[in-house]
Amino acid sequence: MSTGFFWDERCFWHGGGNYSFTLPVGDLVQPGGGLPENPETKRRLLNLMHVTGITADLAMLDAPAATDEDLGRVHPQSYLDRFKDASDTGGGELGLRTPFGAGGFEIAALSAGLAKAAVQSVLTGAHRNAYALSRPPGHHCLPDWPNGFCLLNNIAIAVEAARAEGLLGRVAIVDWDVHHGNGTEAIYYDRADTLTISLHQEHNYPLDTGDAVDRGRGPGLGTNLNIPLPPGTGHLGYVAAMDRLVLPALTAFEPHAIVVACGFDASAIDPLSRMLATAQTFRTMTAQIQRAANEICDGRLVLVHEGGYSEVYVPFCGHAVLEELSGSQITAPDPFDATFMARQPGPRFDTMLSDWLDALEAEHAATP
Ligand SMILES: [Zn+2]
């Protein structure tokens, strides 16, 4: 039993739109630069894996695209038709900052297919755990509204495909991408069989979602957990939030498997956040969640790639996660470790964060 790693070169070929950073080009915005969500962060992670040779300790795999039936369990046919039509006629933009080119539909279905295969491989026992290098990402995508670079909700598609095959009952989705997992939350807000947990920088993206008081609705009341964190949260803050809020919720929920929406955009030099996580932070969070999975659900753990926009740093953060997941002794020492660990928040911030987590605990307990 090894770690399955699912990827496909075509996922790096997704693109579209005429942006300079997150601004559409025009008027005073000079063309050039492109969206922060570009292939390089993911491709450079894969390149680093090839250079260190950690690929020899992983099962490197591809996967078929998610089928129309798979997509239809999460997204309405009307949205899928509009997406496919635009994709067949050169590309377009159907939501907010989700441009795609010709064939974008097929690439997005492939990205979801990687997540689906990763979940299946763990649930069938083919692999102990798995990582899907999905692109485009998925966690912002609502059933009928793509946003935040996300065109299909990869994790929900994977989870529902596994359920349709009778492989999966209760599942917990832990989202440590620095942005709120608004799409995943919306899809499962009324569902009692799916625990959705999102750690995110408060008031980053989206601006109007991700509050701690949003705990789910109807049968799903209590199965949504938002953990908005203050800008500047670093290594100790993330580890504490996992220990104090995430792990107890997982233990109480008793899922059959844990899926992580694994973004690397809480890193100290990410252009889309103001956090101070390091490669050590992602390694430690992986160890924490792996211990929880071992205790709760026989180690069944799948990570699906989401955001992360530092071309230089994502590869080292991702490599650390894969070392931890697979137990490989092949390392890629973080060249920024000394710099970023020396610049972590001080004791005053730690005291403030401890109070902050106390307040979140109280808000979670009060609702419902
Ligand atoms: Zn993100």
C-alpha cells in the first residue's frame, strides 16, 4: 500500500481570459502578467518531485475524466450545457474570475476525474492515501456559479461518485486553502452526512462568506464549521487551530474518510493572502490529519490540490506534504525555512490568537 499521486499534463494547459493579476486588462490596466492561478505553481511542484526522485516512492497515476453522470450529481445540467457550449466555441467566462479557453470543459472534467480516482483508490484499498494534483481547482465552485478560478467542484464530484458506487457514507472535508470553501459549503449546507470544515483568512475571498456562525441548515445543522483566522496567522496558529477546533470535530463526526482541500496559499509569500504558514506548517497539518485519519477511519485520507500562487514556494510546501503522506525519506529541504520561521508572530500575537480561538469555540458551541 502506497501513496497514489494522480496528475495529467493537460491540467496544466487550462487557461483563458485577459487579466493582469486579478484585474481584467483595459483602461489603465496594462496587459501582461496573467491570472495568479496559472500552471507554473503546479508544474513546478511536479518538476521538483521529479528532480528529488520522490516520484519513485509514490504511485504516479493518471485517470479518466469525470463522466457527465459524475458532474450531474453536483452541477445542474443547465450550467454544464452552458459551460460545454462556451468551451466548444472558443472559451469564455461564466462567473467571477473563471476564464477558460477552448476545451476548458474537458480539462475541468479531467481535473475532477483526478480527484475522483484518488478517492476511489483509497476507498477500494488500492492505496493507503492519495493526492490529486487537480487543476483547475474546485472549492469555490457552487452548483451553478463558477468563481475564484473554480469551474467544477472537484471534491464534491469525487465524493458523490464514490457514494454512487456504494463506497462511501459519512465523509469529512477539511479545507485549509487560505480562502473560504464557499462552494463546498453551499453544496453540503443541508446535508448531515458530510462535515465541511474551512480554515481561512477572515474577509479574504469571498468577502461575505465564511463566518463562524454559519453552521449548516436543517438536517445539516452543525455539520459546517468555519474557522476564520486573522491575517498574520503563522505556523503555531495553524497548528493550534487544527488541534483545538478541527481534530475534535473530526473525532466527534466519525467519518468513513477524510478529504482535504489542500491549498498552499496560506504560505508566507503568497500574493493572495496575508498569512505566515511555511512548508513546516503544511507538513505538520498533514501529520495531524493523518494521525486523526488513522484513529478515526483506518487512515483513509485523500488530498486534492486547490490554490497556492507562489511559483517559488508551492513546490516546497507540496513536497513536504507528500513526504509526510508517503513516509518517503527523500526530502526537499525548504530553502525559506530559517527566513520564514524567524519572522513568525511573537508572543503578543499568540495570546491574541488564543483568545481568538476561544471566541470561535464559543461561537461554534452557541450555533446551533
Ligand atoms: Zn485559495
